[in-house]
Amino acid sequence: MNKTFYYHKEDFEKMQERYRAKFINSLSGFKSANLVGTKSKDSQTNLAIFSSFFHLGADPALMGCIIRPHTTPRHSLENIRETSTFTLNHINESFYQKAHRTSARYPREISEFQATGLTEEYIKGFFPPYVKEATIKMGLKLIREIPIIENNTVMLVCSVENVILCNDFIKSDGHIDIELAGTVCVSGLDSYHSTNLLQRLPYAKWRNDEQT
Amino acid sequence: MNKTFYYHKEDFEKMQERYRAKFINSLSGFKSANLVGTKSKDSQTNLAIFSSFFHLGADPALMGCIIRPHTTPRHSLENIRETSTFTLNHINESFYQKAHRTSARYPREISEFQATGLTEEYIKGFFPPYVKEATIKMGLKLIREIPIIENNTVMLVCSVENVILCNDFIKSDGHIDIELAGTVCVSGLDSYHSTNLLQRLPYAKWRNDEQT
């Protein structure tokens, strides 16, 4: 590796704001790419792109995400607080450009479903809309908000209430082949990537005689 | 999409434990792939794979991660608590198999650096070791632990203290091309993927005359 540079945190502070946002956003690695579908009590739907959802636990099935209440996805947050429910829809290679367009600042009365041409889908009485075009989608429930006082963001702790997907994606051991499903990932603020499986690796053992 | 199945959360509870772990772990989407380097006060080094790091904020530069204190990476957590510092090293396509092997349950006195053949590197007096083979690496400081009472996990809030990388990866706008750097991503518990850039998309606007 030639030309290795060392940046100290004082160097971040000297960066221009947008430059810093892109630089620091890239550092954690690849991120999940999801569309959050919500509906207000007065039936206004909303769709917003999130790259901040992460796995919290399998038993019970929990997910977390980070929201900046004072910036773009505030309509989503208002709807989630009002109804405690939302849908999470994997962004697929076939519609990632439409998904990105949900990040524009539409007025409240415009649904990003209509604006982007993605389709609302209602399944088994769950209140907010799923994205019909998504090949993996879920219904989530807000359990708790945790304030992150260090930067005035909020972490949402959510339970997974239901999952809708094609059984062809599920391997015999429970692993879901999200690459086969066409799920994309994000790096930084605006870079979309498809994936190539390198390998699934077996449970790592220290010694061959170790009990798993 | 043929053969679409609907799973309710009661279905998760009926799944066998390892099946459920793999199934639920796949749901949030692609995950970051990092190696955490730590050193205890008595100079025992440790290296552990994490797929739970996420971006928290750019100003100040913050990252979060989820740790299960009662399972595998407990030596890492002990060292982080003892010294408040650790390194975060992007897992590269060239060494993802070695990185995966750090998840075996080595005894405390065995360093995963030695066990896997990855190389300790010390830079500018930062206490814990970086991974020499990593093309993007950082020094982090623990700021706060947040208990996630819903499943007895802990979220670490961490500040980014320094970043070491090749300047060739940094675009003129600050975005870091982590794909060019060879960074991989993870799905589920054990699936490693390289990426293909689809596109970087411009800032989304509702109308062409909107101010950015």
C-alpha cells in the first residue's frame, strides 16, 4: 500500500462539512439498504430510504436503526411514532434508483410511492404499506426510542413482526440468500453496490476436537 | 415472485435455535465486516471479527456497535473496557478467511493475531494494534455503553480518533471508494461478499429548482 495517509480527528474538524459527511460515512464499511414504508393515522403514506438499519438480536427478533430527527426522514419518524408500526423493504437492484429518489424533500402531502412509481402493497391487515416490488419485506413494531445524546440522534429498537419472501431464497440451514434476492448495499452517502458471494464459511473452531 | 411465504413472529419462535439465528441475522440486509484489535493492560493482544459496526454520525465522527457480553467477543470487550481504545480494520477480500477464524473460541492467552497469521501494527503511539494487512483502519475510543435491556446486549458509542488509508481511495468529494480498497461485506452469520459498484447517485431533488 503506497501513499498511506494518517488522519487525526482534528483533521476531520478542518474538513468542509459535506466532504466530512461523505468521508466519515464511508468508514464503518458497507451498509444495509432499505425502504421504510409508513402511514399516518389520516392515511398519508410515506416511503424513505435508510442505510442505518442493523441486526440487534435473533431471539427475540430485533432490529435497530439510527434516525436524525431534525433532518430528512422526519415524516417517517412522525408516522412511526403515531402508529408504532412500519415496513422494512430490502432495496433491490431493479429499483435502487427509484429508492434513492425517496430522499428528496417532498412536501408532506406527496407520497414518495406516487412520486417514485413504487407500489403500495397491504398484506394481512398490517397497517403501513409494504413495497410490492421488494423481494424481501418485513413488518416491524417500534418498542423503544433511545436518545443518543452525543449527536442528538435517536436509536429505534424494533421487533420483527412478520417477514414476507420467496422460499427459494431460504437455505436448508435458515440462512437467507439475500444476494439471490437482488438485495443491494450502500457505501457512504450515495454509492450503490450489488454483491458477489465469495464463500460461506463453516463455524470456526480453535481445535478440531472442539465441541460446537 | 412465485411461492411467496409469510412468516409471523410466532413462526420464528418455533424455529430451531441455530436455524432462527441464521434466518433473523439475514433480515437487516448486508452488514459491515471489521476486525477489532485490542490489547489488555498486561499486553495481551486480541483480534475479533464484528459485523455489527454502524455509522452514528459525521460531526463529531461517531460509530456504534452491538456486543453480546455473554458470548464470544468477551476478551475484546474486557480489553476495550480496560483501556477505552481499540482499532477497527476493514476486512479485505485478501484475508477474509483468516478474519473469520478469529471467531473460534481461543483461550485468553492465545492472540488471534498469531493464531490466524495476521500482523500486529502499531502506529503513532495508539495503544492497541492495527491489522497491518488492512487497507482501511481506524483508532476508536469508547465513549459510553448503552444497555439494550430487550436482549441483554450492549451498544458501544465510540469516537473515531484517527484513520489510516491510501489516498488513492478518497474521491475529490470526500467519498471513500471502499470497493477499490477491497473491503468485503457480510450477510447472515457466515456469508462473505465482494461488491460491484452499480452507480453513485446525485443528491435527490423534488424539483429541479430546489436549493440543495
